[in-house]
Amino acid sequence: MAALATSAKGPPDKGSGGALIGPIAAALKRKAREIGLGAMVRKGMNMTAVVRVPDTLWRIGEEKEGKTRYGRSRQIGLHHHWHCRIIRAIPARTWEETMQKLAAGNWKMNGLAASLGEVQALLAAHPAPVCEMLLCPPATLLAQMNWAARGSNLRLGGQDCHPDAAGAHTGDISAAMLKDAGATYVVLGHSERRADHGEGDALILAKAKAALTAGLTPIICIGETEAQRDRGQTLDVIGTQLDGSTPKGGDLVIAYEPVWAIGTGRTPTIAQIAEVHAFLRARLTALIGPRAAGIRILYGGSVKPSNAAEIFAVPHVDGALVGGASLKAADFGAIVAALSAA
Ligand code: PEP
């Protein structure tokens, strides 16, 4: 086993987080010893403590401002803010083991302040789902929803962002603004934006990079039209979209959403979903390497309580992007429950 190394360089520890460094570092060293690997603890720059365990991935539960967030990393640390404290660190040998399934609701251009009652109802019924639960309201509701969901595990996301960080772009919203309002995700390249606003892969890639820079996880949507499926072009179309709109680094989510299944009540067959998701996992691996095994690939298009369980049983379906059925707490809650049970 490699020796444990400790260095005490860097800024002084601040606030309550600083007090946790000793016990966490000791616990991590113990864990590293248990699994027979070396660990390094250091202090420096804007990190207050970092432990690296060679060739090991960690699934990390962080508590920040009353919310628990799970992430994955090659290193584990207590970083950036005194109010962010690590509550759990689980060594994972593979990217797959670090994956938490995701139920994402896209409210589209729906919802007023009165709709926030649905969020309260959702949280009352599902206070601690096994899967990650995300709602993407219209931007006007983001800050209010963040307030309504304070102290809960609900994640919030935007529905689009501008590729620039700031500037003269009337009516647009930057990734940093979404983050500031409480978002940790942003949906990009939804087929409605591709169709209504003429968005193409290069622009979506630029937006995804901006999202990552601002600390948001992009959910990149791809999918074929009905005519493309009828012509046998599905895999060509989504392969090209994936290659053109996916950043090579950073955490991200892919959503396969056949355009003809969105809001229509129609879904592909289970065999068709299985074919596409297996194809996307392989294509993503070719694009970004082994890390692709831990990237969540969601299915989207007329997911509802009655079909969720069979869709979630399909290999490489790691969750859902849900439109209409996310507007009602009872429906979205049933989908969250189905994914938690999958
Ligand atoms: C969507 O808009 O991303 C979507 C999947 O919508 P629906 O669930 O209503 O088909």
C-alpha cells in the first residue's frame, strides 16, 4: 500500500467545515487502508482537504445549505466552502457504481406561483427517494421553487441557457444566472428548442460548455423525428447529434427523446428503446472513453406512471425526462417511485 502523505500548506481553515477536516481525513485514511489503497491528504489553494486514492472513484454525499448532493470524483475532499460538509464517501471501483438514477421533470412553459403547491405535495409524498429527483420549471419560477424546496433533496434545473456568461442578449439567461437562482442542472437542445429556435449541435455544445463552466450539469437532448425513423435513419441522426453536442469533459446527462413521442402519448417499443440506449452507451464510450459507463442516459417521450416501470427495466435506461406527467405531483411521484424501485 502506498504511504499516506499529509501537507499543511495553504490558507487557514474557515468556519465549521474546517473543524470537520481532521475527522474526515482520518476516516478516509482508515477507509483507504481497509480497501488496501494509499491516500493523500493535503491542504492548499482553495481546497481545504483532499484525499486521493489511486485508481479509485468515490461516490460522495455532500451536505450544502441543508441539501444533500451526491457526486462522483477521482478525489474526495472538503472544498471551497465552509458550509459544505461531506457526509458520506463510498469507494466505487467503476463509474457505473457511482451512478444515481435521475427522474427529471420538464415543466416547459407551464406554471405560475400557484403551481408550487405541486412541489410541496411531491416533497411530502417523496421526501427521500432513492433516485435523484429534479424539476426544471420556467425560469420565472426557479428562485421561488428553490425557496419552496429548501432543505429537501429536490434538484432544480433550467430549460435553456445562453452560451455567453453575460452581455447584451435581451431576453436570454446565462448558466450562472440559473445557478444563482438555485439550479444545478440545465436542459439543452430540447427538440422544441431545436425546432422553434433553430438550435443546432454546435450551439448546443457551446451552451453545454457554458453550463459546465458555471457549475451546472447539462442534460443534452437528442432524438429523431418520425420521418427519420421511418426512413431507417434513427441511429445515424442521434449518433450525429450526440457527437456534435456533447462536451468531452465534465459531468453530463444525455436524454434520448424521440421527437414523435414527445407529448403524443406514443412511445417506441421496448426493443426500440433498448436498441437506441445500447447504441448511445457504445457511441458515448467511443466519444469520451470509459467514463461513459457512468453517464446517465435518460429516456424521454410520453413517460407516465403506467409505462414507467417497463421502460426503467430496459438496460442503459438510467432515468427519464418527463414533460406532461411532471406537472402533477401524483404522476411525477409515481414515476419517481418506479425509478427508485428499478
Ligand atoms: C419532454 O418534453 O421532454 C417530454 C418528454 O414530454 P412528454 O413527457 O410530455 O412527452
